[in-house]
Amino acid sequence: MDQAEQLRNIVRMNNKTEKTEKVARVITVTSGKGGVGKSNMSVNLAIQLRKLGKSVLIFDADFGLANIEVLFGAIPKYNLGDVIYRNKNIKEVITAGPMGIKFISGGTGIDGLGNLNKGQIETLVNNLSELDNLADVIVVDTGAGISDSVLDFVMSGSEVILVTTPEPTSITDSYSMLKAINRNSNYKKSNLQIRVAVNKVSSQNEGKALFSKLNVVVQRFLELSIEYLGAIPMDDSIYKAVMQQSPVSFKFPNSKATRAYEDIAKIIVSGEEEQIISKKGIAHLFTNFIRKKT
Ligand SMILES: Nc1ncnc2c1ncn2[C@@H]1O[C@H](COP(=O)(O)OP(=O)(O)OP(=O)(O)O)[C@@H](O)[C@H]1O
Ligand SMILES: [Mg+2]
């Protein structure tokens, strides 16, 4: 058996979709342009999903930038680098956050997962498969922009939330991200549900209108489909909460922004049983890396 075959076997063994074992729902939060509200979405969505009774784990895949820990106000002792380079088990690098929300920091030592060698990916896949038993939902916060590393995450998950804002540059960058997904060789329409969340809107209608405009162009020029997830208003309470290193859902539970995150979490949970998309589990996220390496 050569090394490529060995790796494929590991993934096959970790691919639990065919079995009755539990796999986590993996939701990747991404954007074309930076600073549009991904990390706030990831943290507050996680909190709202937790409030709806889900066990949740946040995975900060924005390597090098400690977005989530700063927003959460929690300092992780270990990070994913300790799993890959220093033989820690994945359970040892989980930081317990508020409300029992688990959190894994990507750390600063990993310069994108694309740079890992086969042995390191093997270690990672083996460890990540353990997460399926620890959470109902895994929220993956990515960095901004259409880098290979971000696209790899987006392509490998089964659900994507694309965060955009009404700024013209944000809309064009969102379209560029969709175009990049569309032309990625790993893209299969039936495997990836893409939902758009519009942040910093002045009214709910503004969010819907913006989505409609984007959707017209997408339908005309791309072979993928997008769905509308909802809008989060421009709300000073987000800024104030960030300044105090506490998620807006905790600091200002009755703010407009918090209610918008609540609505989005409800949409995500509603109709969960009828989900057409297959839950692939977290280990599957990395199948593409292995394919590329072999
Ligand atoms: N709905 C909102 N209303 C007001 N301010 C907001 C809103 N959403 C985000 N912000 C502001 O924008 C900043 C950036 O948000 P956030 O860190 O979530 O973006 P990001 O997409 O994760 O950024 P990056 O690309 O750098 O990771 C926040 O610190 C906050 O001040
Ligand atoms: Mg961020």
C-alpha cells in the first residue's frame, strides 16, 4: 500500500456518513472582503445556536489572527499547531468558552493548511474526526479574501455563510468569491449550500434588495445557487461590545443586532431534519487537502 492509498483509507475510515455514527454540521463563515463581520457572525451565531440547545464548537481558521479569542475574551493555552507539530490530542487544545461553547484556536504557527505535509494532514484528520462526537455544530471562522487556504475550507465544508455588506466593494468581492467557488475543480452544486448574510444594513429590506441584485448576476453568469439567510443591522452595540471584548449577544441581549443573530440561528436550525445537504462531519473538511497532496 503506498502512502496515498494509506491516506485515502484513513479518510474512508473517518467518513462516518454511511454509518449511523454522529457527525457534526460544519458551517463555514467567509467573505470576499475583510472586516465585514465574519468573526462577530461566528461567535454570535454559536451563542444563539447554543441557546437553541445545540452543542457548539467554534474553530478559528483565520490563522495568525486571534479574532475569536479576542471577541470571546478567552485566552487559549494551546492551538491547532500543538496538534500538528507537538503531538497534542485535539481534545487537549479545546478551550472551554462561556455557556459550554468549545473553541479551538488555529494558532499563529500554521501558515495555511495547504503547506502541511502528508503526515501532518494524517494527524489532523485523525484528530478532527473526534470532534464529531463533541458538537452538534462546528462553526468555522475563516480569514477574508480568496486565498487558496480559505477556498479549501469553503469547498470542503457542506454549508457556507457568505457575509457581505451594502458597500459596493463588498458586493463585488462577494461575487468574486462566488466566481472562485464556481470555477474551483472541487465544487459540486449538490454538495455545498451557500447562504448570504448581509451585515450592517439600515433596514431588513436593504438586505433583501441587495441579495436580489447579487442573485440576478449569479443566476445569469454562474452555475451555482445562493440563498438568502438574513440581515444584521448597523448597530453601535456591536462596536461597543467588541471594545469590551464581549460578544454583543452577551453584552446587549436585547439589541437589534442580537435579535438578528437569533433569527439567523433559528433559520439554520429550522427544518434541520429535512436538510437535503449531507452532513459530512469535520474530518471530511480535509479530504480535499489529501486529494491534492497525493
Ligand atoms: N452590524 C454591525 N454594526 C456595527 N458595526 C459592526 C457590525 N458588524 C461588524 N461591525 C464592526 O466591524 C468590525 C469588524 O467585524 P469582524 O471582526 O466581525 O469582521 P471580520 O469579517 O471577521 O474581519 P476580518 O476580515 O478582519 O477577520 C467590528 O469590530 C465592529 O466594530
Ligand atoms: Mg475575523
